[in-house]
Amino acid sequence: MANDQKPVISVRKLRKVYMMGQEHVVALHNIDLDIPRGEVCCIFGTSGSGKSTLLNQLAGLEKPTRGVVRIGGENIFDNAKMKQRLFYVPDDLYFQPYASMEKMARFYKGYYPKFSDKTFQNLTKVFGLDSSKRINGFSKGMQRQAEFVLGMSAHPDVLLLDESFDGLDPAKRSLSKQLLVEYMAEKEVSIIVSSHNLHEIEGLCDHVGLINGQKLALDCSIQEISQNRCKFRLAFNREMTQQDFAGLEIKRFKKDGSMILLTTAGERAPIEEKLRQMKPLVLESMPLSLEEIFLDEMEGTDYDFTEIFN
């Protein structure tokens, strides 16, 4: 199946309002979002920003107050056939009372037509889980691994993961990310991951969305941003200040002794050539982290990054 870049998930004018006593509480407001097939879309935001509400809407669990969510051109709400192509791993996990992974696998196999026993057995071994034991006896991290295994075994076309790396040790987090990338590359599916912590899913995202004030404050491709951002490490045999780089569109300037860290907007090759003409002793091109990209994009806004970067 070729990736024709047509959106498999389309969100239009999405608004969700809850009644809390006598008050109307707006959880999401006017969200527009397209997620193409064969991409990992990461949704970021602090706790209470609306990430889980958005994933609930994408999963078709709740009816929007206004707007629509379509998957494959079909309205996802109250659409049982389309939901068989989607698997949602929520932040608040639920398993049948006293269920083992094997019992849950039988349950999901009755609902998901592409559920694979072979994938289930292989992933259970990879994560080192005992599929015969009761899941409620697992630690929080092991429960997340168990649901992740069940979700991947269902072979969904759309996989929704809400804070699914929270509580995982670094090794299991790295393993989960590798499996997601391999699965997406093999099946060209759509994967949506929500998190309040950028570091947990650094290197995983193709596309990012940032929810701020119940609105989508940022919606962009990592590749597009990276192509228009450059970071360099420089050293000179003379005193240099930011004014010496006035010909460049500087996004970030940091000086530590004789070393300068410089982030600019624009294409790398012509900028590097301009810097080389300044005769530096050291000129190194450096990769930009997701955190740096977000800081640059959201500079001048009122977004609180305190929690998202901790």
C-alpha cells in the first residue's frame, strides 16, 4: 500500500464541552488536524490541556459537541466497523477483573479480525511478560507493556497511545519506540502518541501538535521545521558578539568563553558558507533537539513549558 499522503485521519472544527455541575467547561476548541498514513504524530501539552480528550474523540468514544472526526473518510463516532481498525491505549488502563494477558488476548481476538496470536506470543517474550499471570498483579509499567503488546497484536491501521511511555524504564521505552517505528514502516499505519514530556518520545515523531489553552497552538512536520533550522558550534581567535552575525536570522545565541552556540533560520548550506567566510577556528554543524525546535517555535507565546520539559 503506497503512502499517497492523503490524510487517513481528518479533524475539522472539533469542539468538546463538558457539564461540570452548573458550568460549561471547554475541553477542546476549534481543532483542525490532518494525520497522514505512515506517520507518527505526537500530541504534546501539560496535564489538563486536552490531550486525552482529543484521543477520546479520535477513538470515537465521545460525541463531539461540534465538528467531526473522520478516519478513512468515515465519521468515527458510533462506527463499529471502523473501530475494528483502531486500537486505543488510554492513560487510565482497564482490564477485565482477574484477567491474564492470555484472557485479554482471547477477548480482543473476538473483536479485532486481524489479531495475531504469533505477534502476541513474540511480543510477550520480547517484553519478558508472563501472559498467564493476572494483569492486576503487574506493576504500572508492566501493565502498560501488556496493553501495548495487546494493541500491537491487533494489527490496527490506527494506533492511539495516551501517555503510554509514562512509567517505563529507559530500556523498555526504547524498545517500544523501536517496535512502533518498525510497525509503522511495515504497515504504513497512523500512530498518534500523546505525552506531557518531550524527552520521552524524542526521535519518534514525524509530526507534532501542541495543545495550549484547549487549542492547537502548533501543528507542523518535524522535517519541515528541521529543514529551516540550523545549529552550529563555533570558536574564533577574536572577540565575537551577536552583532557580528547580523546578516543571519538568529533564533538563539549562546556564548561560553570562546565557544558560541548559534541557531539560525534558513537552509544549512548557504548559512554554513557565510559562517566559513568569517574564518572561525571551529565550525561544527549540530542536530537540533525537539525541545529546541519547540522553544524556537513558541517563543513569544504564553505557553508554560515547565512541566513539558521536566
